[in-house]
Amino acid sequence: MTQDDNKLVAERRRKLAELRAAGFAFPNGFRRSALAGQLHSVYEGYSNESLEADPVEVLVGGRMLTKRVMGKASFATLQDRSGQIQVFLQKEILGDQSYALFRSLDLGDIVGVRGNVFRTKTGELSVRAAELTLLTKSLQPLPEKFHGLTDQEARYRQRYVDLIVNEDTRRVFETRTRVVQFLRSYLNALDFLEVETPMMQMIPGGAVARPFITHHNALDRDLYLRVAPELFLKRLVVGGFERVYELNRNFRNEGISTQHNPEFTMLELYMAYADHRALIDLLENLLRSLAVHVHGTTRVEYQGRIFDLAEPFRQLSVEEAVRLHNLSLDAGRLRDVGYLRGVCGTLGVPVKESFGAGKLLIEIFEKTAEHQLVDPTFVTGYPAEVSPLARRSDSDPFLTDRFEFFINGRELANGFSELNDAEDQAERFRAQVEQKDSGDLEAMFYDGDYITALEYGMPPTAGLGIGVDRLVMFIANQASIRDVLLFPHLRDASP
């Protein structure tokens, strides 16, 4: 805070002290009868003559964003959750005391106004104040000249100020809410059941990720914040809930970037008696429907490019994507460990001794192909080595019946036909434990209870996870995940 800001805060505190001495106690009895947006909507076509002929009294309240004092008459702008409304204040109507109160108010103060609706000579819909009430005294000044909070770091650290002064920010988070509401309504219409599963788990599972660890005092044992709800949701499928989903918060002790936040929101769903191909169709239709719901069209603008989701989405396998973006590779050696190690070395991709052909292939894919998948693309045929929970392909056991969905070079969703063979799953868990013992902090634990659940029998099932934050980024045209999280995690501010 600058020296000038300190002076402004000191002056506001002085005013509050005077108000307290005069009996001001942050009153809580004012009740609005209308919102700004409602007034503009209802009286859009009314002339001032018609408004004056049949007076309409309203009570409006909000944060004062502008103030123009012109002797015995003044204007102010109040902002509420629906928008802004202009208020006209005259000394002869309000009286000396209330008008003096208004003149002493600061931008950011929250006030209530009673008065009639009218139009000014310039045609702006306004409220002519008959009574003014100060509801909350703002002690911190809004950004200078109300140009908005433009420093990105400050916007994230003081989101409350960002929301006050930046309309675009408010629109983004309103869009986020619409996206989440749509996801729920879409799945509910398909007879999915929304459920809740534990966020603190004795064994973290459902994703290859490094977990956060906490401690439960009463149990005197460490617990893990969930990295995914998958294994609990599939337990429910075993129990007979054939279509379930959860809009869940996950926690992964990994990096922070424009695409990653340590806690994030996922939509995860499971559908019995279906396979990954059914989920490809479901996701494609869901995304088109969402675009129409939010934008009224299948055309979505993202970072200067138009994506028309009405066009059929492309499909190609991991191996096809690697060949497409690495024309010099020997297409016949994409499962040759020695050859793939050499390719990784040429590309500067670090590898471990434990990496098999499947892991090496994915490393090459992520290095050379993933970021080039700009158009909506389903990438299929993921190696079993990197898909410990997915069902192996009947025609090629090196691969699984799994896909990931990419748009603008970013993964947005991951889905597969679920592995429901308890013995195969146990074997893959053991392989993951071996990787963890060799130093892989993201490898999975062995979950014995989940194996027991599978031994009771899980029907053929398909599962899908959608990154809600990244989905909102795309729909709301935001380049950074921090711009779609109300309170993103940030590194400590520089001293």
C-alpha cells in the first residue's frame, strides 16, 4: 500500500469514527424492493412522461461506484448483483443532513436509496432519491479512477476487489456456474445419480498422482486428500448404482502453472453396460449441447480462434499421433524399448530404467504431439503400462480401451472401458507398487478393499473424467486456470 493509500484509509477511518459517535452502527434493517437489472428490464421502453404520470417507488441498494457532486444536485451510480443504476440526489428533497451525508460518502460505500424511477434529460433510467441510508462504510479505496484492477497478481490475491471493479471477471464466474449447472442437468436427464465420496482417504487411488498427506488426531493415523474419486465410485457400481457421477474437488501435490492448480474440480462419471465408445459419443454431444446452452451456438471463440463443435471430432490413436508428428520415426519400431529410448534421448526427454515401451511411447507423444492437437480430437489406444485401471484391448493387449480428449493442445477429458477383472487389477496394482518402491512418487498404492469389491463382480462399465476448470477456460475464453478459479493457489508474494 502506498503512502497516498494510507492517507485515504486514515481519512475513511476518521469519517467512520465520526459516524460511530453520531450513532452509526452498520444498520441491517434496509430491504431492497428491486434490483438494477430488473429496473432496466421492466422500464426499458418507458418515457419519462409515463414514469412521472404514474410514479413508481423503489428501494435500491448497492456499492457506490461513481459520484458527481454539483452544488445542490448530484449523481451517483450504485452496483448490485444484477448491474448498475443511476441515482439522482437533490438537497431540497433529501434535506440538509442527508445531503451532507451523501457529500461525505466515499466510493465503495454501500448505501440504500428510496425514491421514484424516472429518466434524466439525457434519457438515462434513474432513481430520484427521497431517502438515503449508509449501510456499510468502506475503509479501503477502490482502484484509482475506477479503471479496474489491472495487475494480474493483485486480481488473484484480492479477488473480492477484482469482482467489484471488473465486470468481465464477474461474467466469467457466472459462466462457470452455468457450466456446472448444465453438467448436472445433462447427466440427471440421462438417469445418472449424483453422489459424494470421501475426500480424506486411507489409500489414495484412481489416478497416477502425488497426494497430499494430512493427519487425523483421533484415529492417530495419516490420511490422504483424494487425487480422484474413481475407486469409490466404482465400488458404487459394484453395489448396483449403475450410473453415478460426482462433481468433486481433487488435490494433487504437483506443480502450479496456467493449466494446473493443486486443488481442482473434476466431473467423474461411471456408466454400467457401456464401453469407451459410448463415452466418446456422450462427451461429443455434451460439449456441443453445452456450447449452445452458454453461447446459443456451437461456435466457440477461444484465444482468437473459432472452434465449431458441430463438426465431427477427429479420432486417432496414440501411435498414429506419434507417427503424424514425427515423420522420421520408424513406424514399425514404436514398441521397441531400445529404439524408443534412443528417440527420447534425441528429443531430450528424461527416462527411467523402469520405463517400458508403453511409458516411453507416451513420453514421446506428450513431448511432440499433444500440444499440436488443436482441433477437437479423441486420442485412443493408450498403452496398458500407463493405464492401470483401464481394460485391455481384446485385439491388442499392449493397449487399453482408453481415450483422452484434446482441444487447443490441452487434455480436457479422460475415459476408458473399466477393468473389471479383479485378478488383472491386482496384478497391475502390484506393478504400481513396484514403481513406487523404485522412487515414483505418483505411482498408485495397492488397494486391497477395492480388489475385494471387484471380486464381488462389477458389470462391464465405462468411466469418464472431465476437467471442469479447463472446460470453463475453453467455454469462457480464458487462457489461464487462475482466471476461472475464484481463489487460485499462488506462490508467496515477493518481499
